[in-house]
Amino acid sequence: MTELDTRTLGTSALVVTTIGLGCNNCGREGAASQTQAGTTAVIDAAIDAGVTFFDTADIYGSRPGQSETLMGVALAGRHDSIVLASKFGHECIDSGLLPGVAKGSRQYIRAAIDGSLKRLQADHLDLYQLHTPDPHTPIEVTIAALNELVDEGKIRFFGHTQFSAEQVREADAAAAALGGGRFVSSQNEYNLLTRDVEAELLPTLGELGLGFLPFFPLNNGLFTGKFTRTESPAHSRIMRQRPHVAENAPWDAMETYEALCEEREVTMLEATLAWLLAQPTLSSVIAGATTAEQVHQNAAASVAWRPSAQDIADISAIFS
């Protein structure tokens, strides 16, 4: 088993491995992890590799709730050894729960957590995240409802995803005024080609003490090192669902990056994970996987290279 690094998630008591498992592929149509056997193989591989952080959502899978349902079976009896996170309330995706009810409301949150706990076969979640801001509900109402869940033991901590720096500040101030728990984490898209969070969000998270969890850290697999200007894995997620990612990639920069990796004698995957883990406030890289092999590759790569500050600066400059 790989000896993985760990970090504390923001100011919470949660300690997570610096490589986590993004479970959006569990139940995904066409993926090797679409079936129960496929998901169980990925979960088993993650635990075997030493991964302790598992992140899902109530909308993941070929139908809402499927990822959680498959994970519930795969994780049965093993919740005490992991940090389990899920999400609720994606504004743009219908989960089928309480049509017409605002997704940041107390009514919706209480229904959502009960559904997630049942599907995951868990008595509590370690981290429960608001999937997108709810423009229809005052953030104070959402925070109060989440603190009720903490008091009842249904969740330990709560976080948010896809908040702007301004929304992060507003939520933190609202929580402080209420006097209860605060959001402990923020999840946003971040990778070498999507770096807008560096301007305001990451400094804000650092100031307020929230842990950062990047999604799409490998840009749908583009930074695994398996893609070139002329060759792409036919069965990859990019080629099955997002061929534009490879078609529109900045291949001049990618090839410069590949040369840098060769010069440092590291793989692109190792270099990319190292670059991410060098960024301020980052707690864990949530890497998706559809096979046991990918899980083990990600885990090993997360501790393979200890770059210098100059290495990090050189990588950043390529994609500036």
C-alpha cells in the first residue's frame, strides 16, 4: 500500500489524504465503473491504495442517486476508516426531489440528507456540500439547516462548491453572525488550463481558513499524459463525451510541458498532481477513476515527486 500524505481540511477536524477519489464516475453510463462490480473494484482499489477521502453527490450516475447507491454497497462496514463526502442542491440539475422547493431551503436539505444517508448506507456524512449557490434562499437559512444536521449527528461538517470569492465571504460572515458552525471547504474547478480561482478565491479561502478541493484537476484526463497532439485513447472519457477537450487543447504548451517533465524525469501525471498540491489552501486533489489501475496510478503519482519552488514556477509559466 502506498504511504499517502494527509492534510487537515480547512479548520475542521477532518484529516484527508492529499489524493481523494472523485466518485462521479460511479454509475456513469459507458464507464467501467457503471456497474456495481465496477464501482466496487474502484472503491476496493482506493482503500487498498490508502485513499481515505471519497467525494460524491446525489446527482452522480446515469440517474440521480446511482453513485451513492453503488458506493453504499461497496463501502458497507468500512465507513469508520474513511472520510465520506456528498453534495446536495445543484441548481441546474433535477434530482427528482421535492420539485419546486428551493434547494438551499431547510425542507429540501432535510429531505436530501435522508436520501443520501439511505443510499450510502451510512448513519452520518463527514462532509456535506451545497453543490451550487441557491439564488432563492438566504444563505443564513441554509447555514441554520446545516447546523441542525450537525447537532443531530447526521453530518460532521459542511462545505460548498462553485462559490465566488464574494459568496464565500458573505457565507462566512453570515455563519459568524449566527454563531454556529461555518463552511469548512470550497470546491471549484481548478487545473493548469483553468486558473481563475488564483486571483481572488484562493486568497479568500486562505484568509478565512477554508480547505480547497479542486474538481476536474486533470482536465477530464488531459493531463494524465495519455494524450498527444495526434493520439487520444479511444475509450477515454474525453473521446467518449468531450472530444473538444483534446481538439482544442493548447498543444504547443502541452508539448513544452511534456519536455519539462522528461527533463525532470517525472510523468505528466506526477508533475500535475505535484503542481496542484503546491497551491495554497489545497487540501486534497479529488481525482476521478473508472478502473482500479487508474486509482493506483493516481495514488502513487501523488507522492512520487517533491518539486522545488522553481519547478512549480516553471510549470505555472507554461500555462500562464
